[in-house]
Amino acid sequence: MASLGEIVAPRRMGRDFRWLLASSWTSNIGDGIALAAGPLLVASLTDSPFLVASAALLQYLPWLLFGLHAGAIADRFDRRTLVMIANALRALVVAMLCVFIVTGAVNIGIVLVTMFAYGVAEVFADSASSTLLPMLVDHDDLGIGNARMQGGYLVANQFAGPPLGAFLFAAGSAWPFAAQIVCVLLAILLVSRIALPPLPPREGGHPPVRRDIAEGLRWTWRNPPMRTLAIVILVFNITWAAPWGVLVLYATEHLHMGAVGYGMLTTASAAGGLLSTMAFGWLERHVSFATLMRVCLSLEVVMHLAFALTTEGWLALVIMGVFGAYAFVWGTISTTVRQRVVPNELQGRASSLNMVCVFGGMVVGQALGGVIAQLWGLTAPWWFAFGGAGITLLLVWRQLGHIAAAKRAPA
């Protein structure tokens, strides 16, 4: 009978994968702690809806401003070193916040600046770290590798981290951020143990960063499967974010679930994702990626319709659990397909473009959702999402098979 360690991180995937997985999980615990402690700190310093919303916006803004640059830099230099430097800067930023908290000098302006600076460092850390897995494991193991990385995110970032962050904040507002620093520093130590194969040397040295960005965009546009995948991710994040931006109002005013019920919705989503984590290996062995991609996006369309029609809180929890399950599978497969197709020397730019599409879609979608809900009611964003996602799925249905079957192309 296989040990737990062998099930989670099979020996065939190598020691370096285990170091990467341990670093990712540790970092996600710290991020999960901050996920609860950050909003609590903001709320303790201001009751201004504008400032609270600004704090949420600062989660997306660094990706939109620096995402493409971070991807280009990840393709230029030693990626492990970049991860370590960016994470060290994250720890330094949080340490400065702790000093302000302990000395009583903290205010909402300092917190917002800290969040932005932390987000910028996180963009560079995530852009570089996203390139490591394809350098460490075989193509056939990318699916299970991404599933294990995502599973750690769900357990550490969504389940374990937030309650711990709230508990530590109740003990003292600086404690959760001190714990986050420890997690980030430990993640740096773990990733330092990884030995990466060298990237092929670049001819002609390093051109301007904007030229590297343009090269990555051209490569994606000229590769039909990756171009279609980027468009699908952008559009589906717009349609997804439209109702999600008003989810708290939908849950409390339309479904009458209260604050606890709203929290249970996000927990149900994470629980569904965790179930998919355990089932992904079986799914990958028995169902083609093309079929899984079509099923996941079809369920997304159906989910929007179900939320538009339901008036029962318990049914919304069931729907949200299903959402978490298929969203995890879609995220794992789309990442795996991209990593298999994109050349190693372009992995940073391709990954950062994906994240720009994710966060750009969320910004556009949430803005649209707010306007639509204001004009036509709290279920209207779900109808918008149902129509937009459904039309997009019909347009790309055949291309999904080509995306799943795509092979690595030259840079």
C-alpha cells in the first residue's frame, strides 16, 4: 500500500518537485492568514466603503500594471533566484507593516500602500514560480503536479489559513502578519533547495523588456490553441465576475442567507475543489482533456442559469460545491495544457498573460455586474453570465479539442 507521501508527491516526480510543493503549500498558508487578517485590519481602521473597495482593487491592480513585465523578466533570469528575491521583498514589506502596527503609527494610508507594494512583489514571485513546475517534471506528470499544487492552495489558502488569520488577529493585530513573514521565509528556504536545469542561452543578449513582451504576445496570437485559450479565460472571467461582484448582496438579500450563509457559500466552493483534488488522478486516466474541458465549461453555463433561477439557500450551497469541483478541474487542465504547449523560454510570459486575462476579466466583470444589478436586480448578472458564457462556449466548442491536443511549438 502506497504511503501518503507517495500518493501526494510520487517519487517518480523527483525530490525537487517535493521541495517546490512544500514551498508552495507553506507560502499559501501565509497568504491564507493574510486573506482574513488584511480585511480585518482595513475594517479596524476605516468604515469608508470607498477605502474598503480600494483595498480589494489593490489585489488586481499590480497584475494589470506589471504582469506582462514580470513574465518577461521571469524568462530572462534565473527563475529560482527571482522567486527568492520577490518573496524576500514580500516579507520585508509585511515586516514594515508590523513595525507600524506595534508602534501604533499604522493608518489606512499605510495599509493601502503596503497592500499595493506587497501585491507588486507577489506578481513577480508568482510569475517566476509558475515556470518552475514544467522545468522539474515530465509532461505526463504536469497534470498531477498542478493538481497537487492547487490542492495545497485550497487546503492552506482557503481552509486552514483564514481561520488561523482571524484567530491571530483577535490575539493582536500584528500577530497574523508576523506569522505570514515566518511562512514566506520558510518558503524561500524550501525553494532554495531546488536544482533547476538551465535555460538555453539567448542569442543577442537581452533586448528591451517591451520587445520581450511583444514577442510573447505575438507567439500567443500566432498559436491558435493558445490564442483561443486566452480568449476563453478572459471572457469566462468577465462572465464569472459579473455576479460574483454582488454575491454578498445576492446571498443576503435575495436568498436571505445572512452573513454566515454567505461565508458558507465560499466554503462550499473550496470543499468542492478539494473533492476534485482527490479525484483528479482518476479523471486524468479515464477521461480525455477535451471532454473534461467541454464538461467544465458546460457546467459553468448551467451554474449561472441555476443561480439565476434558485431562491433556496441550501440549493445555492449545492450549486457552489459543484462549481468548486469543476472550476478546480478546469484550472488544473488549462494550466497543464498551456505548460505542455509553451516552450520553456516563454513560460513566464505565457503565464503572466494568462493572469492578466484572469484579473482583467475580473475587473471588467465586476464593474459590469454592479451596473447590471443596479439597473435590473440581483439576479440579472447571473442571466448576463449565462448568456455570455453560453454564446462563448458555442463559438469555441470545436476548438476546445484542438486546445487539449496541442503540442509544444517552437518559440
